[in-house]
Amino acid sequence: MKKNIMGTCFFYSIIILCACSFKKNSKTRIVYVNPEIGIHQTAITKKIISRYEKINKNAFIDFQSGGNPDKILSMIASGTQLDVFYGYLSIYDYIARNSIIDLAPLIKKNEINFNDYYRIGIASCTYKNSIYGMPIQLSGYNIAYNKTLLLENNLPLPPREWTLEEFIGYLKKLNSLNPCKEGKEKIFILPSIVFGHFFEALGMYDAENGCIDIRKKDDLLRLCRTLQELNTQIPSSAEIGETYQAAGSPGAVFSMKKCYLYYTPTWVLGEFMNIRDFDWDIVKPPYFNGYKKHVIGLSYLSIPAISRQRDSAFDFIKYYISKTASDLFASRRNGMCARIDSTRKFFIPPPANIASCLETLEESVPKYQPVKGQREHFIKFGPYMDHFRKGGISIEKLYEEIIRTAGDSIEKIRAE
């Protein structure tokens, strides 16, 4: 009798499992890949997917997170099913390879209105009147500062905005006055800053010819000289290495009170909201004199050319960019939402000067220019930049290497 009951239970368990499997298999499977592995990003994505699947009973989002962003290109090249992906590298590399589709017909079909979107987000996804991605997140940069530490050590607070030259002057002043320069109590002025962002803000490529814009040679040389001076005011990677290693997360060096200033992307501000033991605020990042511009990174959703269910894929994108999902995204302050209303609703104090993030948007240019190979170019001339920072090569030699490595990397987009 006991065996019969166990056999019956086993039989019905198989039926239930088969029914569940059939139910999942009968749904439209949309493969969505997001290479980001941040805890906040993953949690937001899963919540958006859950809400979408509740509304769309016939849809199943196969969410795959993590991995190198190059995984997306590999999947497209191999023909592996991929219907939507979250991108944050240059969209122009995908366009140049004809790897993604023009979304304009689907945007028109679904009557998507861009009035509530930041223009820079749309511009960053557009090439020759075609739209290849739907903007999700905008990430600028700011200088966060520990107000408590600065005042306790009788150091001046930073101005609300500044040129790169003014910024260097301020660092020099802090370095000369800093009472905590040695030992375990050492406080760094500024652990690091991304030199590449100043080159990107300069817009150094000639998109029409696929090369360095030689008309900007004088400005590039002037920028190199200025960065050489900036380099004398920030610690070497060897000096700051142990502190970074002990800190763990990107913004922990600042949260642990190991520095007065911190060059922070807006998506790290959410981490700083947990700070309770000191007063902090942000100001605009410095801009290169003559170019009052900052760079903005973009994250977007695109549909690869290999997708066989483009309508279903875009339906998921449509929900992802909806007011409901955008509010959820913006509420986590994981960068600025590409929708104006959602960002303004949630990008509110603290910190007191958080409005500078929104102001910076109006003074920004896209991180990537419409050429193929920008990321590859930065990788190739990166070692020469490191050598330059260590005093190993001259300004003129660095400029030569920027030109040479661009010749090996940068191409004009020839997408059909």
C-alpha cells in the first residue's frame, strides 16, 4: 500500500513538472543579456522583469547577467539566441559591424515620444537619422568632497565649478596645507582622476575621415601639458594601491575617510547615501579651459540583428523605458535615468548640491564619438599615457603615439 501511494505521488509530481515545463516552453522566450553584475543593477533588473512578466503572461525573459561586454559580440557572431542587450560601451562599434538594428520603425509603430528624454541620451544612440538604442541610464562625473575633514583640518572648500587649471591650483593648495600626509592617518587629497575623460571631452576624432582631428593638435598638446601638471598633484598607482585594495568597493576610499576629494561617477552616489559619520557634498568636475564640456556615459538597450522576434523584444524594451520602470530605476540613484521627469523626481538632496549633476548634463558631450574603434584606441595608447605619467616620455612623444595608435584603431563608420 505504501509503495502504491509513493508511486502515485511520484507519478503526479512528474505530471506537475511536465505541465510547468510545458507552460514555460509555450511562452515567448526573450533572451536578455546585461553584462553588469552590480548588486543594485541586478536587483532593479529582476524587479522590472518580474513586473513585465506579470503583465505579459505569454512572455518569459531569460535574463543573463555578468560576463565581459565582448560576450555580446561573441553571441551575435555565433548566432546564439540574443534578443535584447544592455550596452554601455560605444554603440558605434555595433553599428559599424551591422550587428544591431535601426529601431526607428519600431519606435514609430509603438508611438514612442522622446519629449521626456534628455537630448544627449537620444543623440548618443543616433547615427545618420537612425536610432540604434533606447537610452536607459546617463552617468556623468562629479567631485565629491568630505566637508567635515576639510573644515577640521582648516582646508578651503572647493568652488562650485572650475577649469582644469583652477582645479590644479586648488590641489596644490591642499597638498601644501594638508596636515595628514604620512603614516596610518594619511589622508589623500584626490586618489585618482580619469585622464581619458579630458581627451573625450575635447572630441579629438574626425568622424568623417576616421582619424584624429589634426585641427585640434595645438589643443591636444596644451591638454597634455596641463595633465602633466595635474599628475604632480595626485598619488601614483603604487601609492594608492594598498588603500584601494583594502577599500573594496569603488567609493569605499571616500566612505572610509581616506581622501578629501573623490572623482565619482553618478552611479556611485547611491553608495554614498549610507554615509552617516561625516558631512559631504559634490561639485562639478573640472573642464579643460576653452572646452566647457564634460563627458556623459550612456547605457542603452539594443536589439541585435540576429533576433528573430524583434516585436516581442521591443515590447520588453518599451516596458523597460516606461514611466513606471523608469521611476523604479531612478529611485535607486544608480546613475541618472534617461527620462527627465524620473531623474528630477528622485535626484534630490542629499547631498545639498546634487542639482549640479543635472546642470552638468547641459554642459556635456557623449563619451563616444561616431567612429569605429574608440575603445580599442584608448586601450592601445593607455600604456603610453601611463609611461607619460611616470615621466618616461615627453608630451610630443605622447602626441605621436596618440596619432599612431589611432591609425591602427580608428575607422570611419561604413554601416549600410
